[in-house]
Amino acid sequence: MTNKDLIIKKFHDVKKRGFVKSNRKNNTGIGKTFEDLIGVKENNKKQPDFAGFEIKSQRDHTQSYLTLFTKSPSFPLGANTYLKENFGSPYEDNPKIKNLHTSLFTKKLNTYKGKYAFSLINDQKTKRIYIAVYSIRTKKLLDKSCGYLYSDLEPIFKTKLNNLFYVNAETKKDAKGTEYFFFNKADIYEQPSFAKFLDLLDKGLIMFDIRIGSYKSGKNLGKTHDHGSCFRIMDKNLCKLYAKHSTIQ
């Protein structure tokens, strides 16, 4: 049995169970539940989740973005702390420390706290993706000293996302608010292209989320806490990243 056959079999075994109780509350419950059912142990490894496949999951009819992979900026050393301290905002419940959470794209500016605007700059000549910060008032570029090297992103992309198993589930809740999932469909994506990733980035079809916080207590109070800055995509655009796509029902 090939790895592909194995994960398809595991999916069908789960589907036959019908609605199953979520193993965790909130958004991460769907992924945790499916992975528990097929025997994936929770980890932060750089390798795919199961049998050479990275597993992603989403509730039916969800319009939210799907995380492709997480990665702290490549440069400079201490980039997260630099961005947070220079452009972040104080926590409402602890104004002495800062955080920076915002979503950005290439070729358009967002707005952040009425003071800054962020975007990505994909520079194919230098093979770098810059996190660009602008004045929201003047639109003047203030900083682009932090970002990613292609050479750091491409290996993660090709290793983690080489084979993608994307699962959808119907959901329902009981009277107590407990969520249940019926894993009813899966899509298999194979043969990704980093060139396509960069093209979709340039077209504004891939979003970058900055997720940088600070520890709020203990010996690390105020120190930078990486919440997992990541590149994300709508599920309808996944097929644009891959050469092969098939649906399992």
C-alpha cells in the first residue's frame, strides 16, 4: 500500500464514523480531532504530518484563510523584537508591553492602529520578501529592514507542503455547545511550485499574518513571544499552487 493509499484509507475509516465529537474547543478543534482519529501525534516538526502528507482541515462553507506554513522572518537577527518594539502597540490590559498582529499583502497597504500601513514587497532581483512599513498619513516608506530570504522559504514549502491532504467537515453543536464533525470530503494536492507561490503572492492571493506578542508574566515578562507569523491562502486557490489535484469522497 502506498502512502497515498494509506491516507485515503484512513480518511474513509473516519468518514464511516459519521459525526464525531471535537477533541478541542474553538478553531483548532477540527484539525486536532481528525489527526487524533488517524493516529497523528501533536508536534511542531518541520516534516509533513502523516505518511508524507501535510494535513489541513476546514469547516464546510468557511471563508477564512488557510495557513500554509509558519516562519519567523529570516533577517535581521531579532526581527520579531525589532518589529514589535518599533511598530507594535501596547496591550490594553498591560500597556507597558507590546504586541503586533496584522495581516498584509503585496501591492496594497493595510492600516494599523491609525498610525502605520504595512505591505509585502516581493523583490525577485534580491530574492527577498520584505515586510514594508509606511506612514499611514504620508504613505512614505519608513522601514523594510525585516523579511524573508527565498532560500529560507523554499525548502519549507517543498518539504512541508510537497503533498497536501485537505479535509472538509460538516459541523453541528448539541444543546451544551459541544461541536461535532462529519469529515465528508478530502482533496489531495501534489507537485507544488515555489514559483507559483511567488506569483500568487504578487497577485494578492496569499496573505501574510504577523503574529508577534510579549510574555505577560513570569521571568520572561515583556520578552518577545512568537505566535507563529504565517503565509495563508483561501482554499479555492490551493489548486493554483499545485500541478496535480484529486478529490476523495
